[in-house]
Amino acid sequence: MKRKPNLLLIGIDSLRADHMSLYGYKRLTTPHIDNLCRRGAVFSSAFSPHIPTTPGYTSMFTGMDAFGMNVVALRHEGGLDPKLATLAEILGGEGYQTTCVGFSGNPASRGFQKYLDFEGWGSWEQGRSPKAENLNAVAIPELKDMAAANKPFFLFLRHMDPHSPYLPPRPFERIFYGGNEFDPSNKSLEPVYKFKPFCDYFKSWFPPGCTDKEYIIAQYDGALAYMDACIANIFATMDALELWEDTLVVITSDHGETLHDHECYYDHHGLYECTLRIPLAFIMEGKVPHGLRLDDIVQMKDMTPTILELLGIKTKIPFDGRSLVPLLRGQQRRPEPEFYITECTWMRKHGWRTPEWKLIHAIEPDFHFKPEIELYNLLKDPEENHNLASQEPDVVEYLEARMQAHIARREKETGRRNPIYTNLNWHGKGCGPFTSSEQAYNTLYIGSPKAAKGLQAQELKKQRGQKKL
């Protein structure tokens, strides 16, 4: 009996699709990924509707939307609903050996048999951060061990480039920058240094005295190119082990990144296209056509159903997402052109996206002092720079009605309230919803990479504490 295919799932944290040369970016940031993806299918309009990390990966691993998984916040309190099945649990039940690299402790990563970690942060004081090489040092030996075993494997790699701090090793810190990052006449970073909630965090990894925003953006792109260079070692290991014929490779991200966009500096909050749009590619000899480019709008929730069908594994789970395999075969699949979007990290907002319009509705005041309602015409204003809410009240009313009808339908189908309404301690401050932007601005603060890392480790501590009880 033929062994089931392996799965290598590569999640590249904070990777916005439009900064990849794979999607036509002006800089050659991802040549090795580009080359691999010529052997498979690339989706050009893939979205992570529920940001950031925890809801993004939970949707990826469960095939559910915000209502089905009941998760919307980065600092999700408690684990996943026991009734949910994660991809690791499903494949483990099918005889797979399962290993998660770089993502222990998060509720979304439940169900792996083995967890391996690496240093994926850093600071200016610590020096340039070889995050991807640290990952390789852990992941490549594990890949070799799993390939040698008499079982199919599921190996998940969570890359921490280009997630901040953007500190790519030399020469990648300057491959996209030839200016003077300390030019005193350049004032482009002044608003960044004045943003109280994040300014100390930025100062902990920006070069002291840096004035040029283009240098910081070049660090993001350099970190991406560095990760791409290191991922080539993973691909070379696949070559040496002759794994391509028997392995499904999936490349994606949990969410994108705001760089110098929308005042949401160098982070991944804000329901804008730069944060919602992600890369998505499938490579599998004999199952996925070479050189396929698809423009259909697809979502994170579609990934697990697609993976299971490509691996030949059947399940009775009623996923919210739907397999993309019909599209890979050139067949029709009912489109889902409009969808619900949420964020619950540094701001609590939701909205509705159509091919033409984006509605963003703040549920409580945010620390950027933005208006409660934002409306963007994605066809005429793809960078979302012009809020049309006051000029197009009829469009706002129409999209709000569409969103509320969707919420009511999904609440009825799941038998519970929308989690965006019930997760009131989303910020972890214990003060309930913010009543003003001033309160949010003065309450939310991140001081160092260590503090940022701690935010993502809080759930691990909670789980360990629960196990001791």
C-alpha cells in the first residue's frame, strides 16, 4: 500500500504579498520562492480576513471563519473549543508524524506531537538577527529525521522573517538601500518616534539616529530576501532527500504588514489591504499543475479543506472553508467575492470587503484617533488613502446592512454571539472596552522586542498554569 503524501506547510509571519517579487514587486525579494512556485499554483487574491496571528493561524488550521472557530484576538483567552479539530490532529489521526517549528504555546498550534522552537526575535543591542538560519538549524535535522521514518509527515515551519524587528544580517540590510539613513534633513520618521505606544519598541531596533523611513522599509524587504535565501536550504534538503514526488508544499502567511501605511507603523494592525492580502501557493507533483496563476478571491479558511483533498484524506467535518482543488483542475467553484473582516490586536474593528468597496467599523475608539467609520473604493483608490464615508452614506448603509445580515446568519448557524462582541479583554489590560482614543493611546504600550515576544508567550504560560491545577 502506497504511503500517504507528506505535507510541508511554510507559514511566513507578517508577509505582505505585494512586497514579494512573486507578485510583481519592484525589488527581487523572493527569487527562490518564485522559482519553486513555477512548479505549482499561485493564488493572487488570497486573504486572511481575521487578523492577526492567533485568529489567522486558527482559521488556517481549522478551516473555520471567526464564528466557527470563536477566535478573533491575538491574546485569545483560553484554548480552542474542544469540538474543533486542527489540521495536526486530523493528520495525526491518519497516522502522520507531526512537528511544529517556532509556534509552541499559541492556541492555534494545538495538536502537534512535537514542538521545536528557535530564537526568532532580536534587538539593535543584540545585533543583526539570523532568524531564518536559527529556524534552519532546528528544522532541517527534523526534516531529515521525519523523512527517514516509516510514516508520512506533517512539518509546519513558522518563519519569523520578515516579522519585526527587521534586523536582517549583512549584506541583506543594504541590498535595497543606498542612501544615508542618518540624514538630519530627512524628517520622515518623526511621526513614528512621536507615536507613544510603539516608539520605545522602535527605538530598541532602529539604528540610533535613523531618520529615513525608506531605510526601515528596505530592512523589511532585506529580511524577506534573507529569509528567501535561507529557505533555499530547505528546498535543497528536499532535493537531496528526493521528497518532491511525495510531498505537498504550501507557502503562505498568517497576515501581511503595515509599513509606513495608514499611520499603523511597522506592525500588522489595521484592516487595510497590506495586512489582509497574503501569499498562497501549492506545489505537488502530479496533483497541482505547473505555472498556474489564479485570481479568484480565496480565504484562509479554505486551506485545510484544500490540503486534505490534495492528500487524499476524507473527513466529515463541516468546514466553513471550501476546497480550492476544483480551481486547480480548471473547474468552477462558487465564488465568495465579499466577506467579513475582523481585527483584535491593538484595535477592535470589523468590516465588510467587496471587490469594489471596503467598510471598516470601529467597535471602540482606537489609539490612532481614526474615525469610527472608514470607507474605501478599492478600484479607484487601491491604497485606501481617501475615506469616503461622509461622501457616500448610502454605500456605508448598504455595506453595514450586508455585514450585519452576515453576522446574524452566522450567529444563528453557530448558536453563539459573534466573538468580536464577547472578547472584551482583547488587549489584556483588564479595563474593558476603551471609551476614548485618549484612553487607548495612554493604555496600550510595547517597550521592547522582549515585551513583544512576551505577548505571544502569554498563552503558553496560561496553558502551563492550567495543567498544574
